[in-house]
Amino acid sequence: MTQPLALDSAPAGEAAGWRRGEELIDALPYTDALSAEEKQAVDQLIQEELKNSVKKPADYLKELPPVPVLRFQDHPVLQHEYNRVKAGQPMAALDTTRYRLDPPPLARRNDVAAWKQALDNAHSQLEHQYNRLLNLELLNKYGPNAWRAHNDYLEAGNKRVEEEVAATKQATEELNRTRKMQQGGAGQQLAALEASWAALVRKNQDIDLACRLVEAEIEQLQAKLPPPVEPAPQHPHLENFDMIQEEAADEDAVDVTADAIEQEQNGAVEVGEDPMDETAG
């Protein structure tokens, strides 16, 4: 089996901890270059996913948390309005007759009750106008200060919101800047690793090519060599004869060694006896 010279991608490790069962997104938006072909392919995948999706807008609403229960939903006035809206009926027009000083109709000009009702309405309108005058006087006296205090309150709230927006923008910019710096450093490291990987792959290819050339040269040299000559088979009797000769030679060597030792001992005794003979004489 031929082993690959290089892996196309790193083996996927087993996700552990909070990443278990999650898709690992290793994209670097500030570093990865997106070509027009890749963008078109991504858009096509999104459109295909939208076509194959079985979810409806109502399904997405079901995933949201439930709406808080209204505590005044059983109020009779609101219930009446709910029923009116449900039935599609228009809202009743505002009754403006109480804001006019109309006399009784001609048919009831001699009716005391009708005049009393018209008089009560006139008293109500007079009291309402008096109330409006009081409100205008209060507004003329205390309105400017109250308005300025309200403006100060709005300005303080606006300032607080602007500060929060500025702080959020600053935090977002710092986060994006940090991400850009980290991804830039990671991009340089990835580029260096990719260059090293390409160099190693090229080196492996060169080594593989050199090995193939050496193997081809060895095959050519082996083809030029003559075929090896096999030794002739030896007769079993000749093998026994050789063994007998080797044993005889070993025995002769032992005999020669024993004779040499005996002669050396005899010579040593003769040399030791000569001085004693001279002394005795």
C-alpha cells in the first residue's frame, strides 16, 4: 500500500467539554481571503438550504419564549373592545354634544326637564372653562421651571444613553482590534506553517524521486550482472572422509604437543643434574 507523501488536512480530534456536539468554526474573517467563486458557492448553499428548509415563520415564533400573561385581559371594558375588534366593527365616534351649549330641541322647548338638562350642561362647560383657566395660570406661573426641569431630566437621560453607546462602541472597537491583531498573528503563523509544509512536501517528493532513480539504477546494474553459479552438490561419503581427516589431524596435533612437552621436561632435568655431579666428584 502506497503511503501518501502529505495529508490534505489535519485529522479531526474529538470535541470535549462545551464543544462536544458542536460545530467547530475555525474561520479567521480578518485573515481568510474570500474569492468571488467561494462567495458564490456560499450563497448557493444558503439558497439551497432555504429551499430545503421545512420551517415556517410560525415555527420560528414557537422557539421564542412565551409572551407574559396580561393581568387585565379579563377586564370588562377591554373584553368588550377585544370582541369589537374581533368582529371587525368600527370604534364609536367621540360624542361632542357635551362640549356644545345647545338649547333643547324645538319639540321640548316647553319641557322643564330639558331646560334643566341644558342648564346643567352649561354649568359643566363653565366649570370646565374655569378649570382650564386655572391650569393656564398654573402653567404660566410654574410651567417654565417645570419644563426646564423636565428638559434637564431628558438631557441627563440622553447623556447617560450616549455614554453607554460610546462605551459599547469603544468596547466593540477594542474587541475587533484585538481580534484583528490576534488573527493577523495567527495568519502569519499559518502562512509560515503552510510554507514549511509546502517545503517539506517538495522535499519528500524530491526524496521519493531520488529513491525511484536509485531503485531504477540498481535494477539496471542487477540486470547486467551474470547469473550466480550454484556450487555442485557434495557426496555424503566425501563429507564423512573430510570429517575423519579433520579428526586425525587434531589427534596428530595433540601427539606432537605431548612429545614436545616431554622433551622439554627431560632437557630441564639434565641441566639440573650436571652441577651436582661435579660437586660430588
